Amino acid sequence: MIPSATQTLGTRTVITPQMRQAFEILQVSRGELEHLVEQELAENPVLEEGLEEPEEEERPRTEERLEVNGADQEWPENDNQRETTTEVEPENGLRDVDWQEYLENQSNNLHGSSGSPAANNDERPSLEATMTREESLADHLEWQLQMKDLDADEKVVAKLLLGNMDGDGYLQLDIEEIAFLSGMDFEIVDQVLRRIQELDPPGVGARDLRECLLLQLRAQGEDQTLVGAIVRDHLDLLEARRFDKIAKELDEPVEAVIEAAGDISHLEPKPGRNYGEADVRYITPDVYVHKDGEDYAVTLNDEGLPQLRVSPYYRRVLGTDGGADAKRFIKTKMRNAQWLISCIQRRQQTLLMVASSIVRFQRDFLDRGVDHLRPLVLKQVADDIKMHESTVSRATANKYIHTPQGIFELKYFFTSSVKGADDSDVSAESVKNRIKMIIGDEDPRRPLSDQKIAKMLKEEQIDIARRTVAKYREMMGILPSPKRRQVV
């Protein structure tokens, strides 16, 4: 084997940083695009907001003037600042004011005052002192543990226990694992866990649902009653709603078991859910669709997106005498700014084309609702607007559309088809919605089985198997019929 160098001829696609940025801008959500634009405005001095050419020559920001003209050429803000050197004598009494405290405590007055004596009190706390955040479960438990008399070893164990508790209040590790991690005896860990399980909210620190419910019953003094016996020994039968079998095994009347089941249903299976910040998502539609006569008009939501341009000041700087390095820097920034503007414009144009195509395909949905949603795939829209499927996929990612039927993610309209009894295509999303409606209208004492639902759909010219009904039901988070049964 002799090493040698060979040369081959071939072609390959190279993704440049500019192309990668274009893909990113097309795919990001509206909120991410706003953040990206803000970041570019902060980093690129050539990029600025605005459409019209300013009447007067605009001065760049101070740091930009320093970068282009040199640190010793900063412009004064006005002539008076250079000429005024005499210090103004303060009025009587103002010398004694603690201005630092005044500014901190009166910051709220910048936005007005209520006019009440309390509102004008100079001793009120500063704005920073009034800020707060929602208390987490760990914070709530730590605060209560401070009232307990824990020694140093117990505090170490308590910190580990709280750190391995999920947002619902359940302990995620076994006691043996906590003992190993802390280097403490098993008895110490068990003792600290029991003390945590006595804290508020009741049920916190449990290792499974059964223990969580029993802790709540113990706090109510009900753990040794029929309710406690059902939770302790027959939770699986309770989940299956086999009240008759529970009554037989406990030698209790069925009515008493049903009443106990009602008490259990009022317990909290996730005791930590009311603590901590909720995962709230605020959706801003990217596209609006509204009825315009007999047709639908599609418009982009440009509110909040700044109009960008290349600064006229830097265009003039390139036409003047100056350093080569400064001009090279400006040219690079100008190319980056122009490319960003072009990418955003192309993103908006593509999004408008894709949304308009979806509206054309889903006209029945807009007129009559989810039951008339049409099966649609990316290729159909791509062929309609003469674009590649990957472009359509990126354009619909993380985007939302406001329609007369509500706000939906653009990808919602791309759904597989189910064959109807007359060989027509029915949207899978429409079938799911129909299953949900059928279950919503059922008698809770006699819930419908998946086979019965499939039979009802077949009567409506939707021919799907029982297992398909079960799959769609599970996707929507709906329990099977035995667990939906209610005894009233």
C-alpha cells in the first residue's frame, strides 16, 4: 500500500451561512422572528427601523460614531453643553434631600399617581422591592421546613428529597437511592421523608398515587375508613369502576362503595400542580383570514414586526473619504442588513402564498367547520404554488392562522385521509372530531364501546375499524368505555 493523492470531479450542495439564515428565518415562529430582528438591530449599526428617507442628516448612535469617525470626534448633543460651565446653585432646602433615595422610592411616579396620601408617601418601597414571582412547590416546602427542628444531616437529606420531587409533588427516587446519594442511614432518610409528607399541600412527597391519596386521607382522619380501605387495597378495581366487585370483597353495600368513590374523586392526585409558574403559551396569529363577500381574504399580520432599512447615513459615508478598514466594515454590515431584509420579505411572501393555497383547499372547512376538513398533504400545496415540499414544511412550522372557525396551527390543515364507505376521502381530523362528539353525547351510565362507535361511524359512511377508533380515542386522551362509566 503506497499513499497517494488523487483528484476527483463532482458536485455537491454547500449550505452557506446566508442560506442557513434564510432557512432559519422561514421556519421560526413569529415571536422568535421578532427576537431575531431585535438582536440584529442591536448588533448591526447599518440596520435601522423606518421607511421614509429622513429630511435631515441623521446622526448615528454614540458607539457607531466612535467606530467610524474615531474616539476623539464625538459630536456634542448641543452647543449649550460645551459653553455652559457654571454650576447652578440649588434652591434652599434641596441640599438636604437624599436624591438617591428619592429616585429609588419615587420611580413609580413616572407613570402617574393616584393622588391619595398613601400614593404620595415618600417612604413607599421602590419599584424593585414590589416585584415578585409565583411561589414554587420547592419554595413552599422549604419555607415550612424552616419551622422544623432539623439537624445538619437531616437538612442535607431534605434538600435532596425536595430536589428530586417533580412538579406534581411526587418523589422520583427511592429512599435507598437518596440514602446512597446523601451518605446517610436509611432510617434518617425515611424519617425526613415522613416529616415532609406532613407538610402542606397534603399528599406531597408520595411515591405513587396510592400513597398520595392515603396521605390526604390521613390528614383528614379518614385513612382507616371504607374510603381508606378502597384506596389501600382496591385502587385498581376503583379505576376500572368495578364497584360491585369491591363491595363483594369488602362485604359492604354497593351504595356505600359508590359514595366512598365519590369522596375519593374529590382528592387531589397532583398536589403540587397549584404551585409554580404555569406553562402559558401566548399565540399571535401570523395570518388572518376573513370573509370578503363570497370569497375569503388572506392578510399577513405585520403588527409588531419593524420595517427595516439600511441607514442612509452609512450610505453617504461610503461616498466620502475615509479609512479602508472602516469602509470594509460598513460594506460587510450593509450586505448582512440587505440579506436579512430580503430573507424577511421572502418569508412573508412565501407564508402568504402557502396560507392562500390552504384557504383554497379548505374552503369547506372555513364555511362549515371541522367536520368538513379536507385531507391535504404538503405535495398538493407545493404543486399549487410551484414550490418544493420542504419549503412548504418550513413555512408552516410554528405558524398560526386566525380563521372564522378559530385559531389553528397551519400544520393542522395537513391531515391524512380515511376512506369513506362510498370510496370518498375523509379527513382523519374530521373523524377524530366526530368520535369526540359521539362520546360527548353518550349516556355516562352506559358508555359506548369502540366497536359500537365504529358501527355508528359506518352508518355515517365512515368505514373504519374498531382498532382505528381506539387509536384516535387514545390520541385525544379519552378513556376506554369501562373507565368512562359513571354511577349516578
